[in-house]
Amino acid sequence: MSAPPFNKIAIIGLGLIGSSIAHAARRENLAGRIVGYDASADVRGRARTIGFAHLVADDIAACVEDADLVILCAPVGAYKSIAAAAAPHLKPGAILSDVGSVKGAVIRDVGPLVPPGVHFIPAHPIAGTEFSGPEAGFATLFDGRWAILTPLPGADAEAVGRLKAFWQGLGSQVDVMDAAHHDLVLAITSHLPHLIAYNIVGTAHDLEAVTEGEVIKYSASGFRDFTRIAASDPTMWRDVFLNNREAVLEVLGRFNEDLSILQRAVREGDGQTLFDTFSRTRAIRRAIIEMGQETPAPNFGRDFKK
Amino acid sequence: MSAPPFNKIAIIGLGLIGSSIAHAARRENLAGRIVGYDASADVRGRARTIGFAHLVADDIAACVEDADLVILCAPVGAYKSIAAAAAPHLKPGAILSDVGSVKGAVIRDVGPLVPPGVHFIPAHPIAGTEFSGPEAGFATLFDGRWAILTPLPGADAEAVGRLKAFWQGLGSQVDVMDAAHHDLVLAITSHLPHLIAYNIVGTAHDLEAVTEGEVIKYSASGFRDFTRIAASDPTMWRDVFLNNREAVLEVLGRFNEDLSILQRAVREGDGQTLFDTFSRTRAIRRAIIEMGQETPAPNFGRDFKK
């Protein structure tokens, strides 16, 4: 067995993504040693019990010291204080990366705190589930998914290459783009869908003429598909929306314009507009399936039987 | 083996739902004979090849004559002309039912055409997949799902009981309610989710700054969950929105109000409102899972590996 590409990896934040990175990195022997840290003592204890890290440190300094690769896996609103605590202890030549769902704000918050000689390369794996916490992680989470790196202009090509190889080692395919484009792409593929899903679940909850029991019983008619992403971690998603405001408002504006057109078509009984809109959306699902990003099985292949 | 509860069942419209009823009724021996009809000669031919019906008739009269139970399984916009063609051939004492996603409009369109002595009992199984056509049907589609009957005031209790037992035989749990309430409940649990899903897929499609390839590649971040119901049959859904206008506009108005509040919270950086909204939606998913209407597996239990 060849030597792992990193001697020590530090993972700060031991939820779904942090724990999955640890599981996958161990599976692929990508690190001589994985040291984790989480702001919550409870989470640190649970992570120790599960054992996906070689060590769970009780402070950031101990977690990051001597690490070749440090990955921030906390909600992005916490990055600034984490980076400030970690910075004095980062090894020269280390790669500092993250997994945040927004990239412009991460560069704004973390960039100024990065010591000279440390390679700051933001990243975002496009993978997840609706579950949170250290128990939610698993080694195959990134298999076949995409990870996006958003290196800053002038980033060290060799360090970018090492981080790219790391994510490929975790099972991902890797793309590189600039942070602003990332934030717009994710606004439409991820942030807006989450906002809409949270919203419709809330609307259903508040509708006084329909009971919650009815919403639950008849949810197989469409509603339940929205409840999965609306069950995602509230802190993480609050931070996403606080940190990608412009792009989210831009795509939300488009969404609202398009919805007004459908609303008018419903009001006026304009069947042709409805039919045309409903007809052009099948192709995109077919393409997602062909790209290996979705199952072709009906109803997501859910097992209906308990 | 005891005699089946119906001598002859006629199924008009041989798509996903019609063919699934045939499969499930055969599995449970609910009919001595199942005769199908579809307006499309191509669909009739494919249905004959599959063989879920004992006979596929070439006209509505032959399909419904002598049937004890006639079920309309076409898009609701076609019901009026189907009912007009079927009416002269319906057997006295027969039950005329349907599976349409709206009920008030069905009563409006079909009710006046029902001959005396025929029991008209509208129904709606809360089940489906994103696939259409006679090949899409399968015998377990209704297992554990709900079916709603909306009998008119004064409906024959014995006939309602027989239809209820039929749907239970297909595997469903059965509720009875009035048509107006059905249409409001389904507007929030089904019609609005479909409108929103179709809309966001359209918005993503039209966004010129983000390529369709990017939307597809990064869809695992949330977007792909919406593409399933946005791949549903366009004709069926056009007819739903043309025939449940008031209830859809009512819940869409609520949705828009709620979305305005979230939009403002994003604009103003109001993290508390975002967090509070995102925190109260997990419970409803948990309840749906506990009611057996959803899988507890992460990501709907999708198999990520091809």
C-alpha cells in the first residue's frame, strides 16, 4: 500500500459532510491521520464513539497543528471565527479548504485571515442528505457526485491539483470555476429549491382549512417530495441565505416572474400555456438520469412497503 | 376461491392509473372480467400486448356494456365526452366512478349525464409515479396509499360501500369527504407542488447565465427532487389546473405571501426569521414517514451507484 497523499487531515465541524469526508478518506487511505474538531462538546463525544477520526481534539489549535489539509465543515456563518482561531496554528504549505455551499462570502470572510504560505482553496461538494450530525455521515456520500473548487486568481497550481486529487479520491468528479459563478449556479440548483421547499411546507402547515393530518395522509400526491430538502439543517441553510443574498434574490425574481405567468394562465384558463410549460420539463430529468445524478426508478425507487 | 365482487369492470383510459387498477384487480381477483378502452388506437394496441385487461374494446359502448363498475381513468378534460358516449350503454345498478385529481369539476361535467339507476361515485386514488402510459402501471401502486371517495349527497350507501371495498381490495386505505374539501386539500398537497415544480424547472431552463449542463451536473444539491413531479403527464396536469382554478389560486396566493416574507428576510439579512421557518418543517416529514407515506432512508433511498 502506497503512502497516503496527506499525512494529517484536520476536519473542523463533524456533521454530515465532515464525518462523510472522514469515512471516505479512511476507505481510500487518503490520510495518515484524521483529526476532527467540533464546537459542540456533545458532537465531539458522539464522534469519538463512532470513531471515524483517529482523534477528536478539544480545541481548534490542536486539531489543525501540523495538518497538511484543513477542511472547514461548519455552517459558513462560523467560518470567520474558526479561521481566526486556526490561522496562528496552520503549517506553512498547508492547504486550507472548506465545503460551504456559498463561495464568495467564504473568500470574503476567510481570505484575509489566511497566513502567507498557506494555500486557501475553497471547495464545495455537491452532495448531501436531509440528515445532520456525526451519525449521518457515510463513506459513499460523494461517489459519482460533483465537487466544485473555486481557487482564487494566482492560486498555487500544485496545491489545487492535490485538492482536486483528494476529492477524486473521495469518489467525486471535480470542476473548477470562479466563486461568483459558483454562487449563481448553486442559487438556482440548490438555494432556490430549498427556499421554495421550506416555504411550501410552511404554507401547508399554516392553511387553516386543511388539517396537518390531511396534508400528511395525502402527501404522496406530490407534497412529500418537497419535505425531504425542507428537513435539512436550519442553521446551515440560514447561513447560506445570509451569505448568497444577491444571487438568491436574482433567481427568486426570475422564479416569481415565471410563476406569475402560470398564475395568470390558471386564472384565465389558458390551457395552451400550461401544456407548453409542462411539456418541456421532462427532458431535463431524463438528462439528469443519463448523467448518473438521479435514479431512473419510479418515485425515486422508494420502497412503498414498510 | 370466492366469486369476485364485480362481474365486469370497464376501465376507460389505459395509462398509469387505469393499467395499475387492472393489474391490482387481477391480483386480488376483484373482477370476473376487465375490459379496457383508450381513445388512442396506439395505446389500445400496446395494452393488448401487455395483456392486463381480458379485452381491450375498440369503442366505449362495447367497453361499458354490462359492466358493474365503470372507471374513468382519462384526463379530466375528456370526461364529458366520454360520459356522453358511455351513458346510453350503462347498465342499471352499475357504479360509475373515476380517478380524477379534481372532483368538483367532475361532478359538474359528468353528473348531469348519468342515467337514472346508475350510481355515480367520484373517487381519487392518491398514488402515482412520474411515468405515463399503459407500460407504467403495476399492481402495487395503491398499496398503503389513500383513496378518497366524494359521493354526492343522497348517494346509495350500499354502492359507496362496494366501491370502498374495491379500493381497499386494490390495497388502499379509503377516506370519504365532500368534493369541495377534496379539491382544496389536493390543491395544497398536490396541485401547488406540481405547479411549483414545473415552474422552477422552467426557470432553471431559461436562466441564460447558467447552462443546462450545469443545472444537470449539480442537480443533486436539491434541484433534482423537483424534476420528478415536473416529469408528470402534461395533458393530465393541464386539465387539473383548468378544473381546480379557485382552490389553486387560493393556495398559490398563500404560497406567494409566505414567499414574500422569506424574500424580505433574505434581502434584509433577517437570520432569525429564516431559522424559525427552516426549523418547523422537519416535524411534518417525520409524521409523513410515521404514517407510512414516505421512506425514512436518506435521499429517498436512491441508489447512487448506477
